[in-house]
Amino acid sequence: MFATEGEGYEQHKKVEAELAALDLALAADPLTAPVTPALLWGAAQRLILANAWTPERARRLRGHLEVHLGQAIGPELGYLAARHATRVLGGKIRAESENRRRALPIEGGYRVTFVFSSPRKPRTVHLCGSWDDWKEDTTPMTRRRDGSFEVTIELAPGRHEYKLRLDGGRLWEIDADNALETADTRGGKNSVILLPTR
């Protein structure tokens, strides 16, 4: 039996309300939001069932997954698991870059490799972060053959914010391949990496 127009309308409004609540939860800062892994998987299922999976929702969901999985199994595996989960759930909607961070445990912290690419095609890129009070010229990145940039640094466990400075000027970008981000003090955003204490 087909639903009447009234029933269909009510169902549509219910789905819209659920999606609005879900968007509100996903828009929260994944670093401080009280969102459980079970809620995240349920959210992903609802998005798929409602045919409402979008690149922005996938990016936000991946950020939340990365925080929770990283706390449970470490930053490297958490990052990879979150990427894989959103790929599986979202199918081909989001084209993921193959660039990624690597965080290898060392004595007293981690050796972290950052890889960055930008559609602006800069000539030089510097990695700047909270770990050294945002010094602008201390960490130049090396250009790779594919036009992306890479650098490896050692970081202590904890929460670190970072951004990329392009061509030695005033142009800054966040790491588009990192779903974890937070507001900066100038109305923009910083990327975030979490390195748990072992």
C-alpha cells in the first residue's frame, strides 16, 4: 500500500529533522564533542539510508571517527581506519587524496611526516604550528616530484595545531587532507593532530 500525501509529507519532515540534528552534531568540534563511536556509526547509516551522504558530511564524520579511533588504537591506525571507513560508507562521492600524515612512535614522542598539496601550486611551503609558537620560517617543506610538499619533524604527545604558509607571504592554508580542524584566533581555522601518550 502506498503512503498518502499526508503520511509521505510527515515522513519527509521527520527525515529532515533527523538530518538537521545530525548536521548539528557533526558540526561540533570533534576534539571536544561528546560523540560516541556508536552514535557515529548510526549517523553514517542514517545518512546512507536517507540518500543524504555528501562530501562535507563525510569530512566531518571522518574527523569525529579519527579522534575516537585514534584514542583507541593510536594516531596512525586511527587516521587510516577513519579514512577507510568513510570511503567504504561513502562510496565514490568523496575523492580522497593519497597524501597522508604518518606518526611513528619514537622515544619520548613521535616522528611525524606531513604531506601537503595545494591547488595554488606554491613554490615554497613552511609548516607552522603550536609546538614552536608558530615560528614562520623554521620548518620548510621539501617539494616532491608530484608537486606536493613533505617534511618530517619530531613532536611530543599531545594536541598540536598547525597551518601551512605558502610562498613566504601572508597566504596560509589548512591541511585539506586532515578532517580535524579548530577555530584560530583570527576568524579562520587551524588543522589539528592528536598524539596520545603511550
